[in-house]
Amino acid sequence: MLCMYEEAIKLLTSSGKFYIDLSLDRIREALQKFSNPQDSLKFIHVAGTNGKGSVCAMLDSILREAGYKTGLYTSPHIWEYTERIKICGNEIPKEEFAEYVFKVSDCGVPLTEFEILTIVMFLYFKNNNVDIVILETGLGGRFDATNVIKDNLCSIITRIDLDHTERLGKTKDEIAFEKAGIIKKGCPVITSTGFEAIKDKADETDSMFILTTPFVKPEFIEALSLKGLHQIENLSLVINAVNYLFKNISDEIITEGLKKVKNPCRFQYFKEQKLIVDASHNPNGIQALRDNLDYYFPNDKRRFIFGCLKNKDYAKMTEILFRPEDEVLLNEFNYQNACTYENLSAKCPVNAAKYSNQALTKDKLNIICGSFYMIGGMKWLKSLQA
């Protein structure tokens, strides 16, 4: 059956599917052919530039601890497509994933990769009777394929920053407008950002606007298995959502759930290898990485393995991240939109060598960062996951 899975991946990544076309018309037409499975599910819908994945992982862990059967839909994956669709922390089996992909692809509507995956998710979660779906947007919000849902328990909008500007807008206000598109009529929105576009959409849809502050009980911060100063803001969104929606969930359940959160490659530290793996891929995320390195490892010499995509602001990212005393290796990884060594070195503010599978060093802190797609190509990193 592995062959079926591999064929499904080939279909998804073919030139006919592997593109972005922000629209809801195609997926709505396709979902009608499957009797709109999304209409029978309950959702917490999460959009934003940075922090979506962490917020979703925390919510999923807390709700599972409270006894709910959860569906978790996130993107992108790191090593396998099945990572994107989970029930109670378990990935969709590869055989079932392939069957769903072929079924959806044959529905008679031309669909993108992400649209196919989103329909697969709706069908899989409905057929398995999940209680609550934690639903992460792919790109933007207003025209994101996940935004076919009619309502939700609440919308959560994480930090807004400049990313995907070619599709979402050149300013943070324009991007906030796109993210605010997930707000549904009469359904509360919880956010850590006070952009007027989000407030206006909440007013327009008669939705309660809940603005969080980065303050949570110390015991929650201590319990959280995810490390990083930036996680406090994400955690405040999660705690506000849980307290608002689930009066039956105690602080004790929240604490236990936070201890069990897993979200690989987000400031993930492997002590034995002296290794940090971080998938931050825009200036705001890279700034958080730099702040975390300075806070947690202020005295360590650093060795970076960095790569990113061509459509990212890699000049700004390298300016934020590197210092003259750092050892920097620039990775020209195997992906169709990856930066070449020449791209990166031309903008890099420090002297940098080309990465060619050099081994980790023990005399410095190794940091692998810059792209989900680069990290996903380093299959050996998967073996380090507990």
C-alpha cells in the first residue's frame, strides 16, 4: 500500500496540482459533491503570520487532555503529508490518505494541492466523528480553502507580519484584512493584534472582539513543553480561548495538556547534539529566533546552517540573525523555489561558506533554520524526534 501513498504524493505535487490560486469557488463546488462534510463539524479556526502552528498544537493537547476527540489540520508538513491531518495526535494512515486523495481528485473539479488536502481532511474528520477540529489556515484567510466553513466556535488571529506579500498585500494592515476574513457572523474572535481591519470585521459580523495581553499564570508558562519567549503571546491566545469556550476545563487539565504539547522544529533543542532546529521563515520569526538564542544561550558560540525560499526577505532575515563572530553555512537545498548559494551570499552581511552536508560540531551551538522545506529534506532530523 506504500505504493498507493507514493502515487498520491506524485499526484499532489504534479504541476497540475502544485500551485496556489486563492479562491473558494472550486472547493465549494467539489464539497457539494461530497455533501458538504464541513457543515457537520465544529471548528476553532486559526489564522495569522507567525504562531499558528504552536497555537493549534497547544489547543489540541489541552482539549485531548480534557477528553475531547480532536481533529488537527496544519500546514505545511515537515517530513510526510500525513502530518497535516491528525486525530487525537495520530496521523491519518498512509493507505487511507491515498484513498481519500484519489477519491477527491476524481470528483470532476480541477483542484489545487491544498484544496484536495482540505477536502480530504473534512471527509476524514467527519467519517471519524471528531468532536472539535482545530483548523489552521494555509495562506491568508479570506480566500483560504479552509474558509469554506460557515461558522466556528471562535476565530483566533495570531501575530501579523509581512509574509506572502505578493498575494496578501504589501502592508501589515492589508495582510490583517486578509486574515480577518476568517471571522464569522456572531462567532467571537480572539487576537493578540489590535489592527483596525480585525476590529472592523468583528463589528461588521457582530462578533465579540477579544484582545489578549501577553500575561498568563506562571504555572502555565512553566508547564509548557514548547520553549521560546514568543510562546507566551501564543499561550495567552490559547488560555483565553479555552477559558471562554470550555468552562469545564480546569487549570489542572490545562497544565497537564501544556506539558504534552509537541510541535517539532519550532525552537526545538536537542541537548546531546548541541542543536537547535527552527523553521522560522520570515523576518518576524527570525527575530524571535535571535531573541531566544540570546536569552537561552547567551554565551555559546554559534554555527548556523541557513536556507530559505526565493520569495522570502532573506536579506532582512540574514541581517537580523547573523553576527560577524558566527560561523555561517548557506544551504542550497533541493526544492524548486529554494535560494541558491549565490542568492544568499550576495545578501548575507557576514562571510559565509556553502553547506555540503557537514557534520554537526560539538564545540559550538548548531542552529538549523530558515525553511520548513529545507528541514523536511534533512531526513536524519526525523530520527531525533522522541
